[in-house]
Amino acid sequence: MTRRITLAAGGVAAALGAAALLSVWTPTSTPAIAAPPTAPLMEVSAKMAAPPAEKHLGKGVMAYPLAATGADMQKVAAYWTPARLKEASTYVPASKPAAGARQAPSMAELSGETTLTSTATAAAAPSQQPMVGKVFFKLGDKEYWCSGSVVHSKNRNLVATAGHCGWSLGQNKPVENWVFIPSYAGGSTDAGIYVGHTLYLHEDFSGAGDYDRDYAFVTVYRGFTWKGDQRVQGGRLEDKVGAFQFASTKGRSRAVSVFGYPAGAHPDGSRPYDGQTVRPCAGVTKATPASAPTYLLENGVLLNPCPFTAGASGGPWVLGWDPVKKTGFLNGVTSLTWNIDADGKLDAASSPYFNAVTARVYQQAAKQATN
């Protein structure tokens, strides 16, 4: 049986090695009024120290600044007006270019765009997983989005997502203007917009494009919200929406709940999701049944069935999810989706295996204060 693997990255999924399509995100409700260029700046503490510009933290852990200073943070905050959030597109990343080859742009940059429409008009219900949200970022001259979630740290400022939702393998650099919006539903930013401070990755991903390390942890500044055409400063991310606990080396064959914002089409062109609310998958994990040489994938964790389409990238894999207490343990992030039956429908999703290497990246990120 021929297996085909497709990336799950916020838009139309496409078979690896094939050209990907890109879908424009159109929310079902319009956010607050877009701010004019003269919108007042938020107060920024002078204690917000800049990290070094790319730092090797030992044992393969890398730190890359996203908005290193208070001034950088202000620029990113001003960039993401409600209108820009509405116009952002879904993202499909590239694998690492071959050594010596001309560095290619991501598949998303090579693709076309198709408008995504929805007939829903009612306001979306509040998220039942408030710590799950959307990641937005800029690459080149376009804006994109993925999924992500809050993971606990002593500084209460940490987001987990896929590595390819923070680092462009095609351009060999971090993405720009990275923000996280928790509890996103139907265009709502009521829980705040949180500007990324520093991106933490393993060097196997940023250096080699190894999707066994396709995870990232991002520290964020205190959030802000839109009040008409004004930006109003808020508090710490975890204080606002809670967080998952971090877990690693838990093995496979575990019951897991997976959350994300799928929005793309199946290979046959059907589109069951609109990317406007959190969607769940649940089941028992196992080892991925095949490797993906282009992406250096060898030790992934598979959830089958899970018919997520593109848009779910970076969404959390949670052990022991309690929907009443809203607690659980982050033990993976959506990285790839699989068309195992080759029948035109995506039927499974996979995550990198969270092991001691993952824990080292998380532990370094969890140390950093951002105010």
C-alpha cells in the first residue's frame, strides 16, 4: 500500500514533493476597528532586556530573538491591526534545501491562493480549551498563521508550537512579526495578542530540517487587546488563559487529545473545516508506520484516525485532558498529516516524539522572563 504524507500547516494540505495550494483565511465575524498608524503605544518596561542575536545554549538548544527589545515589540504590536489578522493566509513550509542547491522559498510562497468562505454568521462560542490558539507571523511580504498552545513556565509566558511555525527552513531564518492569540474563535482577540520575544528550537531542526525536532517554544511579552482603535496593555499569558503542563518520555500507545485549527482541503478537494474554532481529535498513539526521508522523519508518533487538514500544525497533543478542570499534559505538537489509505482523504496526524532532547529545549525556554 502506498503511503503519502502531507504537511499540516494552516492551509490546503498537499502531498510532499507536490506544489501546495494556499487558502486565504476569512473570519466569520469582523474584529474591532483597525487602528490608525498613530495608535498610542503601550507602556514598555525598561527592564525588557534583549537576548543575544542567536545563542547556542548547549546540547543542541538554540535561541533566536523575535522581538528582542521593547521597541521591537511595539513595532510588531502596531503591525497586527485587526485588518491584517483578517487578511493572513495559511502556511505550508518547505523541507530543508539540499546542500549546495539554490535556497528555495517555502511551498507556501510558490503556491496560489483561494478564498475560503463560510456561511456562518453567529458569534463563535468561547473556547473550551482556552490555552489553545493561533500563531500569526510574517514571511517575506505575506502574513500566515498556524496553531499553538500555552505551556506552563515559572514566568507564565511560554507558547508551544511546531518548529516550522517559527523558523523558515526555505529562508534559513526565523519568521517575522510572530504573535500568539489564545482562545481564538471566529476572529475574537478578547483574550489578548502576545508578541513573541525569543524562539527556542533544537539545532537539528533549524540547521538540518529534521522533523523529529519539529517543535518550538516561544516566550512572549505581556498581551494587549484592541479597544476600538486603541491598544490596551494586558497581563501575562498564563494568568489570562491557563496552561498545559509539560511532559516528555511517556512512550507511545498513550491516550491523547489533539487540538488545533484545521482549515485546508483534503487531497480530493473537500473542505470540512473553516479554521475559526478549535477542533479535537482523540485516540491512542502509536509509532509512525513509515519514515519521511525528505523531512528526515524517523521517530514520529501517529494518531489514526485523525482527519485533520492543514491548519492544525503546532496544535497541542495532550495527555490526561480534563475538560472540567481544563488541565492536561502537553506531550506533542501536530507536525505532519498522513493520507495512509491513499483515498483522497487525510486520515492521520503525527507529532515528534517528546523525549529528553525536547525537555532540554523546553527547560531553557522556561527560564526566560520577558518583563
